[in-house]
Amino acid sequence: MGTDAERPAGTGRRGELDALRALVVLGLVFFHSALVFSPDDDFYVKNPRTTDAVTVLAGFGVVWAMPVLFLVAGLGARHSIRRRGAGGFARERVLRLGVPLVFATLVLCPLPQWLRLRAADPGYDEPYGRFWPRFLTVRPDLADFPFVLEGDHFETGHLWFVVLLLAFCLLLAPVAARLATAAERVAPVLRRRPALLLLPALPLAAVNALLGMEEGFAGWNRWAYLLFLLHGFALADDGRVREATRRAAVPVGVLGLVLFAGTAPGFVAGDDPFTARTPSALGTRALFGAAGWCWVVAILGLLDRPARPRTRPERGGGTAVLRYLALAALPLYVLHQPVVVAFAYGVVGWPAPMAVKYAVIVAASLAVILLVYEYGVRRSPVTRFLFGMRPGPRPPAAREPSKPDPPLPPPS
């Protein structure tokens, strides 16, 4: 998600990436609301009727959305390390990601699990106050790194993104200088031969195929996201690579569509595409990983535009709404899923068409998370800290009232 809007000195802000990040975060409200009506996903609350259309439409989002967030986060990491150094970057990420992770795990994540139990068993009547300590009963599980705690009810839920991002940033910090040096050697080659931008599709295909896709991580293997973050760190903001990406965007996008279409037989009629070791399942996962890389490259290239000369310095890219949503991205991400689950729990029992229920869940959830952000998070230094935001701008210092001029001395 890129938890900051930093940029290296002398470069303009990537306004199109701010827009993309805001689009993905707000799109998660639509995505998770749709899972209420999906027959294939183990979401917290399910509508009595479901439709396969949700599964098909969701595939068009998961193939690129979360990878883009990790890539943009890698770009933010590059700028942050330039300013702070590796040690300062690691400390800053622990505060900006670790604090909201702990806070939201304690305060927000128990609610969806409690509502899951209530939705699954109408006779379940345990008060939330008694469930909360049971949720927090955990034991170590080092085999599932970086998710090192487990429990009968405990989960990080949608905060898996924050867990992975924090772990990846801490892994990146010690090798950042070497990776940046290697990127300097690679960038000129990519500028001359844009087709080489397809090479990262190979390790992504291999990771997804050999390690398996993970439904809880939006259909990707967790370590594939590390590759997206490393690319964002090393190359995504290099002007030479950006030029190559713009030139390759359309053909790579077409290739991505073809590869994604090739996954359809495996997802629809083949063996379990997430974990099976059959040739069909391995091929489906490999095609998905390669298609995701192509989609990300195409999106970055199509959104990027060469900077136009300006007669005066730009005071922050994009519109006021875009800047507002860019700063709100992490808090809105942290807030959205418990709100969606709460509204879904109240709506699925209505005698209304699925489309009406879906629209109500989406509209109500968007309204609530934006209101909570504006009035419950953004305006207080304490809540800004708890949700990973920097301190707000200081109010201008009150000017002291001017003192009257001393009287003129009497004439001599």
C-alpha cells in the first residue's frame, strides 16, 4: 500500500500511483462485499443464495490488485531508504505498520470472527466480551512465517497484507543498497530491450506453481508478493524503466489477457488449482502468475505519462480528493473488512434480491469507513498514530497582539 507519500528529491509525485492505490483500497469494499454472495469462498457471513458470477468477476481483480499494492509499497520503500537510510527505514516501518497491526488485531479483528460464529449457529449466544479473550488465546506457530501466532479463533484476517508488508520491509532493509546497485546496471538494458520486462513473469509463475496458491492471500502465494515489492523497490520509478514500460504496455497487456484466459479450464473444471500437484493444476498456477505480472506491467505503463514542463513548481500531485484518499489508504484498509462483515451480518437475512443486498452493504460500508476515518482517525494525533499516519500539520502559531507604540516624549 505504500504507507507514505515520500519521493526522492527532485522528482515529481507519482499521481497515477496514488490514484491506483486509492482505487484498490476502495475496491476492496466492493470485493469483500461480493464474497458474501460467492459459493466458493469461506467468508465470515454468507447470503443464503450465492452465484458463480462472483467467482468469475473476482478473478479479474485478484490477478492484479494486491500485486499492485506491494509494488507501490516497494517504490515507497526506495524513496524512504534514500531519505532515512536502512536503519531509519526499518524503525519507521515498525511504527507505521507494526502499531496499527497490533492495535487493529486487538480491537477490530475479533469482531468478524465473533459474527462468523453467530452466523453459522443461530443458537450461539456468547457475549462479545467473553469471546474477546478467547480470540486472544494464542500459541506460537513459527512454521507459518511471518504469521507466528495461531489460536482456535485467532487470526490477523485482512491484516495479512500488513503482516507481509512489515516482514518484507524488514527483510529488505539489510540488502537494499546491494539491490539498488544491481538495479542501476539492469535499467539501461531494459530501456534498450523492453521485452526483457517479461522476465519476472518466470519466477512468479514458478513460485505460484511450485509453492501453491493461497486463497487467504487473494489467490497468490505469499512469497510472490515479495517479488512484486522488490521490483517496485529496484526499478519501478527509474525513468529508463518507466519509458520501457510505457512502450511495452499494450502488447504485454494483450499477452496478459491471453495467459489469464488460459487459466479458465483449470479453474473451472480441473483439479484443485490452488494446491493440486497434477500437470493441469501446476500449469494453471503458472499461467496465473505470469498473467498477473503482465497485467501489472500493462497497468503501470498505460497509467504513466511523461512529465510535462511546468512554469511553476507543483504543490502536490493530483486533485484534493486524490491527495485525501492517498493519505487515508492505510487507515481505510485497516477499517474496511470489519465494517463490511458487520453490515453483511445485518443484511443477509433480508427478503430482498442479492443485488439490493450487495448495494446496501457496499454503500453503507463506504459511508461508515469514510466517516470513521474523517472524524475518528484523521483529526486526533493519538488515533493517527494508532492507524499508522504521520502527525497532522501543526496549526499556525497564534500571533501575539501587537503592543501599542510608546507615547512620544513631551516636547522639551
